[in-house]
Amino acid sequence: MAKKIEHVAGDRHMTLDELSAFVADAFANGATGAEAVAGAVTFRAKLRTVNITVQPEAKHTNGA
């Protein structure tokens, strides 16, 4: 099952530290770096929310 990871700005807009925490959280939860990032911005084009969907790793079977 896919997992959605979303971070919301703590104030009126997202800081670089908050964006960095989102990236660290995404990688810690299985993101590969190839996922498309979605987000919402304020009327002044500041980041408000960011999210990605991480697909679970395919389990390999030996077949033996």
C-alpha cells in the first residue's frame, strides 16, 4: 500500500528547515528521490504544504 507523506508549514509559509525535515522524512520512509513532489502555495507564492506518495518496495521471491 502506498504511503502519503505530507508536511504543513508551521506558520504562514514553509521555511527551509521545514522543507529539509520533509525531505529527511520522505527518505526515511522509503522515498527513492524519483517521486514527484506536490504542494500548495500561498497567494504570494510561498510554500504552504508539500507531499509525496511513496510506493512500497517490491518484494522479490527466489522461486526456489
